[in-house]
Amino acid sequence: MTALRTLRWWAADYAYAAVWQVRALFRGADAESFASGRGATIIVLPGVYETWRFLQPLVAAMHDRGHAVHVLEVLAHSRRPVTEMADQVTRYLHEHDLHEVILVAHSKGGLAGKQVMLGPEGRRVHSMLAIATPFGGSRYARRMPVRTLRALAPEDPAILALAGRADVNARIVSVYARFDPHIPEGSELPGAKNVPLDTGGHFRVLAHPRVMAELASLAE
């Protein structure tokens, strides 16, 4: 991996993130319009400081294939602790009596998704596609000025607790780039189906065709 290639990946990644941050400011399709469908039930868990619109291409594509995609507006920006995010999803699963659900999560959303699978309504979750999730934390988080990001450090109690529970890992597909500017440790999860992509980035991998293929495989 050359320094020039790494720099290009880094620049392309932040350009992708900037585009979707701007697009999130403009009201597009209503989230509720994707919640109907005769296929699998999918719940979206965005990453920190993101709205569900970062995953909108996946949401729209899966809805077009006949699947019901649920967006929890309460998770917008994912600033709450992982356990609180998981509680919101758990409550939603129970209140809507959903079964055989597939979670699709980006970054921190994957930590919340795993917590849901380990929780009291975990039996309602069939599987999870986690994209660029820091299952072992990120050492860069130690330098961050806000608690929301520092909580993703490898030694954080929530990160350690999740890492110590491998009983649901077999139901998780972890997709990640071989170079992630936010997670130098990578996103490999022991016991899961790990899918490394021969590219770089933390955000732009959301648009990688292999991500769509893995999600379709879980749903169909």
C-alpha cells in the first residue's frame, strides 16, 4: 500500500462523507415511505454524527427489491451511548412485534446492533450486516475532544464488554476496507463472516457493490 494511494483513499472518503452530510440537510424521500414491503424486514443503524441518509442508496435499493426498510429517526447522529441506542432499537422491535429482522449498520451503529442481538429481544434479529464497525475500538478515539468519540477507544468498558461476547458473532457479516482512516485496527470480528474490500475508506465503502450484494444475500 503506497502513501499516495492511501492519501487518495483518504481524500475520496472525506469527499464522499461531505457530499452526504450536505445532502442530509435537504429533505428528500420520507423515511416512512420505505417501511412497506413483502420481503425481509430491515432496520437501519447509522454511524456517529450521521443520519440514515448516509445509507439511503442501500435503503432505496432494498425497498425497490420488495423489502421493508425501517428507519428510526431517534437514532439520528448516534451521539448516545451504545447501550441507549440498543435500547431504542430493542423497544422498536418489541412495540412493532418484528421478527427475522436484518440489521444493516454503519460504524458505531454496528456496536449498537450487536448489543441488540445480545439483549432481551435479540431472538427477533436474524442477522446483521455491519459496515466499517470498530468492534475492537479505535485508538484514534483516545485523542478526541468529545465523550461521544472517546467512548470508541479500545479500553472503553462498553467496547470491552461487547468484544467479550462472541455468541452472536456467527450471525454477523462484517464488511470493511483494507485501509480505514478511522479504524486502524480494522473491523475483523472473530467468528463472523468477514469480508475485507480491496479499497480504502470508512464512508465510501457504503457505496461498494459488495456491500449491496451481502445485504441482498442476507435478505433473500
